[in-house]
Amino acid sequence: MATIYHLATLMLFCFIQLSFSELVQEQPLVLKYHNGPLLKGKITVNLIWYGKFTPIQRSIIVDFINSLSSDKATMVPSTSSWWKITGKYKGGSSTLAVGKQILLENYPLGKYLKNPHLPALASKFNGVDTINVILTSKDVAVEGFCMRCGTHGSTRVGRGPVRGTYIWVGNSETQCPGQCAWPFHQPIYGPQTPPLVAPNGDVGVDGMIINLATLLGNTVTNPFNNGYFQGPANAPLEAVSACTGMFGSGSYPGYPGMVLVEKSIGASYNANGINGRKYLLPAMWDPQTSTCKTLM
């Protein structure tokens, strides 16, 4: 009788273990393709600088965008190898290059922008195969800043059916840095791990790079809300936003994962760009493996 009892107990224990392992097994992440157009081929990225940015701050961001489709960064891992993941989505690859730039240092719409102001600013440039990027300085508040850190959308080009795309990213050095500049700033919630040192020495701008990278990846793979995403179209998980907080292998909530460290200044990064730049880029969903792929 005791043998049967022990056998039953062992079987129950094994069943519990099996059920637990099934529960904790990571489910594959799938971004569904909704049959809409994607941005492919040569894409011009126009920049609208709203507020005051230093020449160094502007060069960090310009170099980043131009690094995405450049083969000049010979050191690996590179920003271009990160961007090549977008080429695995339907339709092939896209090549980005900085086009025109406007400096709006006199705050023509004030220092508080509402949501309708963003497409209005983006419309300063018109054209197909373009992404118009609005970059707001650290002293400019934007409606819903702390809820999103940046956003992307589309606007109609002229009176026809053609739509152009735009991105907004704000400098979060003084606004919600624990949300929008993490892991270069102490997080607001969760484990209080020490912040990483920003690779370009500017917490606000290096945080902008993370958000800009996220939104560029999301824009080319879901430009008009009918591309690749998971969940509702008005609050989708997209190519990079589906992998939030992941920068290297072994990442988990509150820990960005294993990344490289520049020993001379202790700065953390995972991607080499042009002109000797270094950046920290988030993971991107790989449609071939249905996983969030990091450079490290």
C-alpha cells in the first residue's frame, strides 16, 4: 500500500513539475502582418529640430541615422547589422539617409506642444518615401510625453491618397528620464539597478537614440497601422516596441542584459556607428525566428 502511495505521490509530483514547466515556458512572440504597405527601398529622413540643440547633440543623432545604412562602421556589432533585421520583413530592405533639416530654435508654437502640433510640424516637408522626424529639446513639453517618450504616425501628402510618415522624439533629460532615458537613468519603477553610463556622454540625447531607433524600426515595418504588429491597431506592439527593455543577452525587467563597456569612460553600448560613434540599441523582433533579437 505504501509503495502505491509513494508511486502516486511521485506521479503527482512529476505532473506538477511538468505543468509548471509548461506554464513558465516562453511562448513565441508573433507580430501578425496585416497586408498593408511597408517602407522599402531608399527612404529620406528629414529632421525638424524644435528648440535648442547644440551642434554636438545634432551630430550624434545625424550620425546615428546615417549609420543605419552605412558600411563604413567596420567594427562589430554595428548599427547597420541591427537595421538589417528590418530587411527580413516582407518586401526586402530599406536604406535610410538624412535629407533636409530645419532649425526652429525660436519655439514658433511655444514650449508646450499638443498632439495636433506634431503632424503640423511634420508637414513642413512633403514627399513620398520620406520620414519626417520632429526632435524636441529638453525644455519643450509635449502632450503625453511620459506615457510614450515618442510616437510615429502618417499625414496625407497633398490632396491625393498618398501618405507620408513622421516621428516625434523628445529629449528626456529633465522630463521622465526614469522612463524615457532608461537604462541611462535610475528607473521610476521596478528594480533599482545602477544606471549605465551614456556612450555619448549625454543622457538626454543617448536616450533619444533608443527611442528614435525604436520608432524608425516601427515606422518602416508598420507605417500606416496595417503592417506588422500585435494587439489593437491603436495601441500596437510593433517591431521594436514589442522588445522593450532588451539590449543584450540575459535581459529581464530592470536589467538591460549583457552589453559592451568602453573601458576608458565606462560607457555602455552595443553598436558601433560611423565617425567612431557608439550607441545602445534595443532588441528588434526577427520575423524569421519570431524572437526579439539583440546585437549581443
